Amino acid sequence: MTPPTIALAGAAGDLGSRIARALIRRGADVRALVRPDASAADRIHLTALGLSLAPADPLDVAAMARTLEGVSCVVSALNGLEDVIVQRQGVLLDAAVQAGVPRFIPSDYSEDFTQTQPGDNRNLDLRREFMQRADHAQIAVTSILNGAFMDMLGSEMPIIQPAIHRVLYWENADQPLDFTTKDDVAAYAAAAALDDETPRFLKIAGDSLSVRTLAATLSGVTNQPYFPQWAGNLTILGGMINLAQRFAPQPGETFPAWQGMQYMRDMFSGRGKLSPLDNARYPDLPWTSVREYLSKHRPDQK
């Protein structure tokens, strides 16, 4: 039996490489979509993973469509701002339709942006904008939503403060928060790419826990007492975001500090909470808990 061919955009990136490895493990033929001027290092990296390379101008629909012939699903792991998430991914979407590809998985991998407020989170607004375009395309689209990446619990999401044994929260220490490791997201995305009957949205979380529970988990992992620390209400957090955008705008950065704060606001407000979860759709996939992750990546030993 001929293995299905999956086209993967963003395969050289962190999440993309993980998805590529997961697809290979499932026996897929993976076609990495690369720029014609892709670096030698990227080409070596991708071929070493077992991927075939498909060079094409990322802004040329016709050229991209030719590289997608015979593909059963396009998976995007592209990362960036409007020029990538809307424009480049839009070209990829149009090319998939032109090539007759039946399915498309966009680069969403986030909290539930369908429930967040427009204007509150720049990166989620871009995904909402692309969603409107994708929903009008003649192709089956499936978005995978996974909350926050568990791998960011640390310097990238500094709610854990090991120096003072505190876990920061806004508004409510008992608000459940969704976390999923990148490896678990990649494994799930690979399974979904090979599943011809996926719905419009698939929602997953390796673990869902509150800051109060997170503090107790850290206490058990580190043998040091951790406690929740109130950092303000959501109004205060909104004011901090406005100040950060004003004095450190970093408009060209995908994840400036204020973007992470916007994500925190959506998580602690409960608007980004994922429910119901589709974790059980692929019974062979294990899930990493926050306790398991922190046991291997103790914040007090970094």
C-alpha cells in the first residue's frame, strides 16, 4: 500500500520538525515545502529527518500548486505575523485548492481564539482573520487548538518565580489553564493529518490545572513550598499591556513581552479555555502532565 503524502510547511522550525518526525513515525511520505533559496543547513536538516524537499516560491500560487500535486493533506507549521499567517498561508491555501488537495491544517496551535475578543490579542486576531478566509475555501480545514505550550513554562512564560517560590496569577488562582507539550501537539497533528474524517476544530490539552494546583505541583516536584501570588486583576493586566505596547512596541517581533501578556489575559479570563477536549480521538497517543514535564525541567535548576 502506497503511504499517504503529507505536505508540510515550516518543517525546518521547532514545531514543524517535531511534526515531521511524528509523521515519519506514522509511515507518511512527507514533502517539505521550502523556499528555492533555502539554506544548505535547512536542506541537510530536513533530508536527515527523512523528508523530500519541494522548492517553490511561497508567494506564487501556481508554483506552489505544482508542488502539492498528489498530496492528501497540507499541514502548516508556519510562524510569524500578518505576512506569514495571513498572506503566505493564504497562498498555501489557494495552492492546495488549485491542486485538488482534500484537507488543510493551518498553523493555529493556540488557545481557543474563536472565543476571545477581537482586538485583545494580535496573534490570535491573525488566526481569526485566516479562519474567515479558510472557511470560504473549497477544502476541508481542521484547526488544532492546544492551549499554551507547556515547554514555555519558564523564561518564555515567567509565571513561575523560583527565586521567591511563587506562581503568579491574575484575577483568579483557581482558573483552569490548558498546557500541552510541543511533542504531544506534533504527535496529535500527525495523527490528524492522516485522518480523513477530522472535524473543523480539534481541541487538546496535555494537562489543565489552576495556578493553585500548579503551585502545589511545584512544591511536590522541588520539595520546596510554592504559593500562588496575586499579580493583579485583569484590568491591571490590561493596563500593563497598554504600557508595554507604548514603550516597548517591537512591532516586528512575533512574541514581544506584551503579546505574552495578552495570552495570559485570555487564559486567566477563561475565554481561551478549551472544551470539550478531543484527547481521546487517537487512543495510542500518551499525554504529558505538567507534573511529568516539571519533574524533567525543574525551574529551580535552570
